[in-house]
Amino acid sequence: MLRRALLCLALATPAFAQEPPVPMPPADAGTPVMETVLVTGEQPGPGLWKVSKGDHEMWILGTWSPLPANMQWHSKQAEERIAQAQEVLMAPKASIGVGFFRSITLLPSLIGVRKNADGRTLADVLPPELYSRWQALKARYLPDDKKIERERPVFAAQELYHKAIAKSGLTLKNDAQKLVVDLAKQYKVKVTKIEIDIKLEEPRQALRDFKGSPPEGGIECLRATMDRLETDIDAMKQRANAWSSGNLEGLRDLPYVDQNQTCMEGMASTPGLRQRIVEARETVAAQWLRDAEAALARNTSTFAVMPIDQLTREDGWLARLRAKGYAVEAPEDE
């Protein structure tokens, strides 16, 4: 619990978010829009990317979030490749914080970390225009939550986003990763997890700095989150359906502005913490690259999981393997 609280302080939103792509143009206000119906039941997900050198190959599943809450992922292609593999390489997980036993001494510092300073409410810290938008979204997604009015904007943004996702029939859970592990166990395939813990040298000072920081960064996080929820919910559903049905072209045709980058910058209230987050990104990328190359060298067949943006970005992890001379093949749309 304490570790999660510290991680929430350092990285309130997903830590290694992609750079925001170009936003979609607004729809014609005079054109009626049909709400997207989410897919349900068993869905295949996207095809697999292939990385190879000689007769050694790695098959990669690109994961996505959010997804339809009532969809179950089942890919015959993925199951066959896992059954034939000698190793499954999971997506890396990274946290910025301190060890559990050291964090016990920080408990007093954690008290009140989510609340605005001096007992202020969101009405006190937000510009009137932004607070009016907040009230409308809160009435829709958080109608019974009175305590949230005293939370810092960055935490209010996080809670609003999670509730909006759930009420839209979507989920942030990545069940595909769990099912990959279950299949690996079923076929007795080795599972390699990449877990990186990046220490804060002065965690108590980082907490003090955060508690004493002005709300501006958090306000921009809340603004970006509300922008996303006011304009992108239906497109989120379309992207979720596209991933579920294996329609990669559909994903590419629905760019969006990711609020996570803004929120992460809002949480990193000190230059030291911002630098640690930058270092964390590169540490994760470098570690995955080392483990992927090692797996490709020792196995004739490896199965891997990673966020789909790292497969498609020009500077993503897959691009780094291509630059090192590995052959890379993208899947065809289902």
C-alpha cells in the first residue's frame, strides 16, 4: 500500500506514455453522430509482429488500453506461437520510489499528499472556466464523490479519467498479458519478467517538494484530461474495437492527443524528479532491448508482449531492433 502511494506520487499516470500524435479534426457539428457499440465476447486481437535473424525469431503481441470491458481476448495465432516458443518475454514494468521497509518511515509525510494545500478546494484553485467544465464532467462521472473537491487537480484528473473509462464500458486492465502468462504455464514455457525499480535518493525531500509545489502542473493535467473526455470517448471505443478485431488500419486512422504526458510533467514538480523520469524511460528501453536480443540469441522461437505504440513508433523499441539489423515484419490486418 505504501509503495503504491509513493508510485502514485511519482507517476500519477502511466509512466512511459507515447508522445502525443496529431489530434483529429473536429467533427461537423451539424452531422449527427452514432454512438459506437463496443464489441463483446471472444475477439482475436491484432496479428503478431515478427522479428528475426537467421533461423531465430520473435513473435510480438502489441497490447492496447483501454479495451471493451466485456471482450475476451483469444488469439489462435498467439497460442500456437506460445506453444512453440522456448521463452515468453513480458512487457517491462518500472517504478520510481523507495523500498518497502524504507517507505514505512515516510508514512507521516504521505498524510495529506492528495489534498490541496491550506484546505483549498478545486473551486479555489481552478480558473472559473475550467471549474465549470469540471462540474459538468463530475456530475456525469463522479456525482456522489464530495471528497474529490479537496484533492489536487492531478489526482482529481486521475480519478475522473478512471471513472469515465469504466462508465463508458471500457477497462484499463490488460487481460491479454495475464492470458499470455496462463498460456505459457499451460505449455510449460519459461516466462521472463522485466521489473526495474528506480530509487529516489531523497524520497522524503521529494514528498516535501511535491506537497509544497504550486498547482499549475496539476491544473494543466486536469485540463488535458477533460479535453480528452469531452472529445474522444467515442473514438476510444472505436480504437478499442479496432484492436479487439485486429483492425490495425483502424487504429492508425484514429490519432489522438494523449493526456498522460501532460499529467506526468505535472506530477514531476522538481527538476530532479523530472530527470529521474527521463532516465527511467531510457533505462526501460535499454533493458528491454538487451533482454530481447539475448532471448533471440538463445532461442529459436520467442514470444514477447509490449505496448503497441512501441511497435509502431519511429523511435520505439522495435525500431531499435530494426536499426541493429534484425528483420521486422508487421502483421496484416485481419
